[in-house]
Amino acid sequence: MLNLRDEHGHLLAPEKRPVTRMLKGEVMTGSNAMDIIIRTLDGQMNVQLNVSGTAMRNSHGEVIGGVLIFHDVTERRQLERRTQETLRTLLSMAEALVLAPETGSTSEEHTPKTANPVATRIAELTCSVLGCRRVSITAIDPETEVMRPIAVVGLPPEQERQWWAEQPENSRLSDSPMPEMVARLRTNEVLILDMTQPPFDAAPNPYNIHIMLTAPMATGNTLVGLLLLDHGSDAHIYTDEEIALTKAVAKLGALVIERERLLHERANARANELALREANQRMDEFMGIASHELKTPMTTIKGYVQLVARRLKNSSQQEHIRLPELQQTLATSAELLERSDIQIARLTRLVNELLDASRIQANKLEFHMEPCDLTLIVQEAVQNQQYENARRPITLELPSIQPLPIIADVDRIGQVVTNYLSNALKYSPPTTPIRVRVAVDGQTVHVSVSDEGPGLSEEEQEHIWERFYRVKGIEVQSGSGVGLGLGLHICRTIIERHGGQVGLDSTPGADSTFWFTLPLSLVGQ
Ligand code: ADP
């Protein structure tokens, strides 16, 4: 009737029963005492008893009876079990925290509405240790107080998707309609809210929650998150132990959130530092090249001018200078001045690039827009380059439909074509051809300049339009000298301000096609 079982619930064999063991002469004390489970006499409940005892013997040492002592340990064992389980869970949480992968470099984890794996693990463990229905964790940014849900457990998949979709974006703790509750959370108080009572009963309650427990998650005095849990529609009464446990769990969760935030900050700081270092390096290089590029032609011009001045002075000081000598002096002077002129053009180009770049930076690049024909602009730029680089084959392919009406700043668009062309000329081998192509696609006109130069890798292609960017290892192969890494940056700004796009198709080691598009202006519009 008592249905005697051992502490694991297995039926006790007759020889294992306490009475049998005791009558066999066993002393059942200390670690030899045993736990049994029996049914209460009314058959309603199981009770766990700890049994100790010993036999009684006569003067001959024969067992003639015995004493068994039964302690009811039902509650104590339950408590022990729960404590063990809780400890195990807390340890798992600490482990989850320590072993969490360092994913601080990805930015997604700080985008709104994504489940954080470590926070989800903590929510699951909380659910199992407190035996509740649902647990959710929301992170709060300490500076902006923006709340960001990071975990929910206890919802079936479909409801979970809906839950994530319904979470408001960019809501702030300080915007809460219940400031007095927020104030209590800030003082680290756990709130037990009866959702069936005012003011909560007026709000929608899709999961039919009766009692909601809200625990602040804080590190030091800073609130970094909220842990919400419920037992569904049960009117669950939270014991002091449960509240203490929730607080401990919330504390661990706070560490997770804080750790993730710090990792993220560290990743950002690293990225910023790298970007800054790269920008500084580019600036240093630029300053070096710019001063060298400006100084070299200046020195040459200065030398030529001094030479011309000296020759002319000498001639003027000779009393009886003959005509052929004078003619010779004038001819060399003219040649030196012509060479100076080339250097001056180079200087002017660099100074103009610098001016344009600084105007772009100050948002002061101005355009004189007017209706014009793109064919003429491209033709003129190509002819100029053909004239200056007579030995290079530069071909131009035009569409059959002409003119190509656009609204544009003629000089600026010419500048872009010239820049693409002079890059193609200077970065590809001196005998290779350059192809310029103009094509119409619907309302858009497409201009491209192709060369058979070194080409650019994908990574280089990403940076090519940035200010001061110059590809390492790409040398000027012919023509007008080193650049400052500004040309393409200026081209992109010009084209984008005309409502077009720029781009590059390139095979490293084979070719590059730099292109831009512009919207055609329709007649009658
Ligand atoms: P730069 O005045 O230095 O030529 P750009 O902005 O025009 O400045 O070009 C940036 C960099 O892009 C150049 O320094 C060069 O490394 C690379 N580049 C430009 N055009 C070509 C091309 N056609 N082929 C290969 N590399 C090019």
C-alpha cells in the first residue's frame, strides 16, 4: 500500500527495504541512511523520507528487534533540487557570457530587431529556472536611451515573427507614458504588474498575460536593459526567492548587454582609427606629391626665364651685335619661353584641380548650365587629345542619332572627357589604342573611354573616386606627369551634379573602361 520506492522513484526490492536492512544488522546512519519515497496513507501524495536506524540485540548478539527513525524531507529535497538546478543554470549563463563569440565587428548586431544569440540563451535559461511562460530582453542604449529588443523565448515561431515585427523602432525609455514606473526601474526595483488591473487593462494584451514581472538590468547605476517575464494567464504569485533569482539573472543579462556594447564600441573605434590613419597617410602623400609637382615646373620655369634674361642682357650689352647672332638669341629665347609655357600649363592644371577639389569640399563648385550637344563636347575633347598625342591611336565612335541634346556646363563635361582621356593616355603603354564611345540608351547617353592599360582590382575600383586616392604600383607610362589623385573625384562630382553616374569596368592586367552617363534633354520639355 505504501508503494515503497527509492529516491529515483524505482520500486524497492524486498532486500533493499529499510526494515530488512536493519534486521540484517546494518547500522543505517550518516551516509548509510537512505531516502525512500512512499505514498501517503490517503494515497494522495508522495512523501520523501530519510530513514536511519539500527538493530537491537540480546546478550548473545542476536538481533531481536530494531529502531527505525523516519524524517519527512520532502520539502528539503525539493529545495535542494531547485537550488542545484538554479546554480547549474546560473553557471551556464556565466559560461554563455564568457564563451560568447566576439562578434563586435559586425554592425548587424546593433541594428534594430535582431535576436542576440547570447541574450536568447539567457532568456531560455531564465525561462527554465523560473518555470515561466515567456521571457523577453530589451537592451537600452545608456546614452540615447533607445530601446532595442534582443531576445524573446516562449512564443511559437509564427507569433515570434509577429512579435519582432511589432517591436517599435527607436522608442526611448524616457518617452514611456508611465514615467513613475521608469523612475522605479531606475532605482533597480523589480516591478510586478497585474495586467488585468488599471491602467494596464486598457492596453492590448495579445498573449493574455495576467502578471508581468519587469526587472531592470543594470551595470552599476546605469540601466542597460529590461527583462520581462510572465506566466501567461496564471495569477502567479512571485516568492521572494523567485524575485531574488530574477534579479540575479537580470544582472547577468546586463553584463551580456554591456559586453556586446563595449565590443561594438571597440570595433567602431578600431575602424575609425584605421580610417583616420589611412586618411592621414593619404594626406601626407598628397602634400608630398603636391609640393613636388608644383615646385618642379616652377624651378624649370625659373631656370628658363633666368637664361632668357641673361641672354637678352648679354646681347643688349654687346655694342656691335650682328643680326644672325641676335636672331639666334631670339630663337633660343622663344624656344625656352615655349617650354616654360608647357610647364605653366602643367602648373595651371594642377592648381585648377586643387581649386576644384577645395570648391567641392566647400560645396561651392558652380555650373553654368545651358542646352548643348554632347557630340560636339566629346568631339572637341578627343580632337584636342589627338592633336597633343599625335602618335596615339585615339578612335571615336558616335551614335547615328545626332545631335545629343543635354543641359550641361559645356566646359565641365569637356573637363570630364579630357580627364578620362588623359588618364587613359598616361596610365597605358604609349603604343596602345584608346577607344572613345558615345551610345544612347533610351533617355540616357553613355560615354566611355577604354584603354589597354594595367586595369584595376575590385578593391581599387571601390576607392578610385575618392579624394587623393592613387593606386599604388600604377605608374605614369607617358605624357603629362604624376597626378594628385583628384581628377576622378572631381569628375564624379561634376557628373553627379548633372544627374548622371560614373563607373568603371576593368579587368586587372588587361584594360579599363571609365564611363559616365547623362540624361538626354528632351526637345519640347
Ligand atoms: P591622378 O591625377 O592621380 O591621375 P585621378 O583621380 O584621375 O588622379 O586617378 C586616380 C588614380 O586612379 C590614379 O592615380 C591611377 O592610379 C588610377 N587610374 C586612373 N585612371 C586609370 C586608368 N585609365 N588605368 C589605370 N589606373 C588609372
